[in-house]
Amino acid sequence: MKIQTLLSFIFPYFAIAEEAAPIRALQILSIPSDTQGELKDQKERELVYKGKKGKKEKDGKKGKGKDKSGKCKGSAKSSKYPKPKILKANKYQKEGKSKKSKKSKKSKSYKKSKSYKKSKKCDAGSTQPVAEPSPSPTNQPNPSPTDQPTQSPINQPTKSPIKRPSPAPFTSSQPTALCDSLDGRQQAIDDITSDISGNVLGSPQTEAYDWISNTDTSTDACLDDKKIRTRYSLASIYYSMQGSLWLNEAGWLQDSDECDWYGVKCTPGGEVEGLALEDNGVSGSIPKEIASISTLCDIKFFNNTITGTIPTEIGSLSCLRDLDLERNLLTGNFFFNELFNTASTLEGLKGSWNQFSGIIPDDVGLLTNLRQFWIATNDFSGSIPTTITGLTALRTLNLYKNSLTGTIPDNIGNLSNLTRLHISNNPMSGSLPTSIGSLIELKKLYVRKCNLSGSIPSEIGNLNNLNNFFASMNSMDGSLPTEMGNLNSLVNLELHKNSFDSTIPRIGGDSIEYISLFENQLSGTIPGYLLNLPNITHLYLSSNQLTSTIPTSFGSSETLRDLWLSNNTLTGLIPDVTGFSQMEELLLDTNNLSGSVPASLCNAFVNSDNFTTLITDCSITCGCCTGCVSS
């Protein structure tokens, strides 16, 4: 009975060691029972450090340091965690001393370190595991567990393979345990890239992963995981957006700090806050990893050939200030729900000249800090939401060349800081609201080809800062308001192809350069002041119902380049010319003029390289005209 009991005690030892022959078992029988555990523990350590673990441990079928329930037992360590590097035993381990033996100061300091604490995978009562799992559970705790990996590596690796664990949930507040080793650094990279991109095999993100793992090896994964996140995200942008084809890719994916890469803008503290890659031959698509640069505030991709959709993850950027995607080939929904998460910071939203579609949602009124709102030349439909008039910080509003319907909101005048309103080329309806006169900061008003009707409100005269007013190609009618004479800052006026039926009032002041009133129903005489404006370059009055003679000041302008007076009912002679040094095109045909073209006009035409077009009625005698029109 005594021999059977002892054999049952030592049986596990037979299962784990190829060298455990029956003779060894008989030798053990002669050893006092109170020393068997210590000898067994010493022999296991010798087998570990000499690389002589049993075959069944190599196969991974035993020696996992777990009981039947799968829980940690004693000092055993589950094989699902990475093995620490096996080092040579110190002198205490070689001599098989008990845990009461003197430990080194280094061993004590290691137990206090974060790496020691993070390596514990069992409950608080478990002891620090040995360098490699025990071959099988013992009947009692090991008498002398090792406090830390030994200090010098063995001459050959252990026979059991290292198994990489599944990525744990990423926590950015602390570096990954053991990240100061090569395996640990890779584990940190795996955790970070998995957290950002998930499983992206066969994608540009895989190229970025390979770069950060195998090329960008100088980046420390221990000290600052934000650095890894930023450089991996920038690498994903580079590969997703065809970085090798950019006009300028200086510094990208080099060893230099990312703040030195072309187009990467950083704060004084070295955090990436902007990407300025406008007009740089950028193509491909915008990857979602761009949103993992949490400090990114400005994205400027203007005038490239970027395709695809906008990643909704951009809405998670807490400091997003300027999103400029103008002049690309982007499609899909521009107003994705997550965009409105940036309402407290977003100042510039620019998506003109793309292929976006859908409607402008009412939620656009949530973007109360918006200063630039540009979505022109897309395929947006529906009406302009009234909530847009709550964007009182708005400075420029570009909605032109879409398929917008409905009317201009009546309370558009609430946008008191607006300097530019451009809604041309939309199939809208209604009239120009009177509240337009409240936009006292307005400099540019473009409402041409909007199917507008009605007259120009007299409140237009309140816009002292207005320099461009374009309302051509509508169905507007009535009188031109005399208050237009108050527009002293006006430079360009375009009202052609409407149905205005009044006389021509005083328009603007001396700053005006361009007046286009052709194809209306204007009557009366040509005001003489128009030809004497000091900066006038283009005056188009054709196809109206103007009468009487051409003013005698007709030929004195030294600034006029184009003068169209054709297709009216003008009478009399063509006045002499004393100026016209800048004239390029003069149309006098389809009137009731008589006589001949004055020699002074022909001299001006012949002596100018710019004067290329002079057309009159064929009934007029002309030796220098480029053409005539038969009545």
C-alpha cells in the first residue's frame, strides 16, 4: 500500500518528462516525503532553464498551469498570454534555494513596477508566475517562485511555441504592458490599429500597418501611444489617397517628425491640427482613420480629384473648425447626421463643385458658429430651409448651381453679418424680399437665373457696402428704384434679360465699372452721366426702347471698352470722338441713325490695336466698319 500511494503521488511526474524512467521513480521512493516537493520543483526549474521540457508540454496538451475549471492555480500562467523571454537562472535558482533566500534589489524594484503589475492575469492572491508555465499542477505551491525573469538569455530558445493573444480592448491612457520589448511594441501597435481600423486585410490600412510595424520602428510605443495613432492614421491617409502620385509629398512616411511633412500643420506643442493638401493632385478616397487624429481641426482638400463619400467618423472630431472639400468628385450625403456633432466648433463648411445630392436639412440651423457655407454646383434639391436664417455668424453663403426650389426666405435679413449671398442658377420662384435691405454688410448679391419675379425693393438702397449686384435672366419687372443712386460702393451691376420698363435712374457713384441692362423694356434717353463715369469700362444698353440722340459726350471716355447701343430707336448723327483709346467693341446698328461715321471715329479705330469691332446700320456711310446690319 505504501508503494502504491507513493507511485500515485509521483505519477504526474512520469507524464511530463521523457527522461522520467522507472529507475528515477525508484530513486524518489527513497527520498523522505517532506523533501520530494522541493526536489521536484528544483528539477522542473532545471528542465526549464536547460530547454528540456517534456514532449507533451511542447504539444500544448498538458502543463498549462490550470485546474479542470480553467482557472489559474498557484504560479501557473495560461498559454494564451505571450511568454516572457527565457533568461539564465541566477545563482539562487541554480542552487535551488527556497523563497526565504535573499532576493536582489532589482527583483524588489521590479515587483513595484507597472510592468510587473500588468503581467498579473490571475486574482490578487496569485503569486508571480515563473518564466514558463509549470509542466503540471503540483499538490502544493512551489516553495520558491521566481519574482522576475532571470537576467541573461539562454543559448537556445525553448521548444514550445509562443502564441499571440487576441487583441484586448485598447486603452489610450497607458502604454501596453511589456511594450519596451519587440513583441510588446508590436502588441501595442496591434491594439492601436485594431481599435482604429478593425480587420482591414488587403486594404491601404494594411500598408499603413506594415509601415508603422516594420519601417517606422523609431516611434516609441511605450512613451506615447498617441504618436502611434497619429502616424498610423497619416499613413492610412497617404495610402488611401494615392500619396505617391501627389504633386508634393515631401517628408511623408519618412523618419522625420510628422509636423515636418508637407501639408501637416501642428500646434506649438507638436500635435497635428491641420491637413492642407489643396491643389496637390490628391486622388483616392478619404479614409475613416482621418478622424483618429483627435486634435485635427482643419481639413483642406480643395481642388483635387478625390472620390467616394465623406467618412461619417469626421463628425467625432471635437475641434473641427474648417472642412474644405471643394472641387473634387465626392458623392453621397453631404449632411450626414454626425456632422452636426461639430456644431460648437465648425466655422467653415465647403463642399461646392462636387456631386453631392439630397436636401439641405433643417438641422443646418444648429451650426450657429458657421461663417462660410458653400455647397454650390452640386445636385441639392428642395427649398432653402428657414432655419438657415438663424446662422447669424454667417459671412458667405454659396448655394448657386443646384436644383433648389421655393423662395428666398423672407427673413433673410437676419443674417446681419452676411457679406456674400450667391444663390444663382436655381429654379426658384418668388421675389427679392424687402428684408434684403437689412444686410448692411452685404458686398456681393448674386440672384441671377433664379426665376424671380416682381420688382427690386427700394430697400436695396440701404446696402452702402454693395459692390456687385447680379439679378439678370429673371422675370423681374417694374421700375428701377431711384434708391439705386445710393449705392456708392457699386462696381458691377447686371440686370439684363428682365422686363424692367422705366427710365434709367442714377446708378451708383464714381466707382462703377460695369453696367449691363440689355434686353429689358427701358425707355427714355441715354443719361449723359453714364458715358462720363470716370471708371466705366462696359456699358450694355442694347435691345431696349431708348429714344432720342446719342449724347454729345459719347466719344470722350478714355475708359470704355465695350459700348452696346444697338436695337433701340436712336436717331440723329453719330457724334465725333475725342477719346476711345481703350475701345474694343462698339455696336450702333438697328437704330434710326443717319449720316456717316465721323472720321475721328475711324481714326480711333484704325490707330488702336484693341478696337476690333465697329458695326452700324448699312444705311450709314462707313469706311472703317467691320460690319453693318440692314434695316
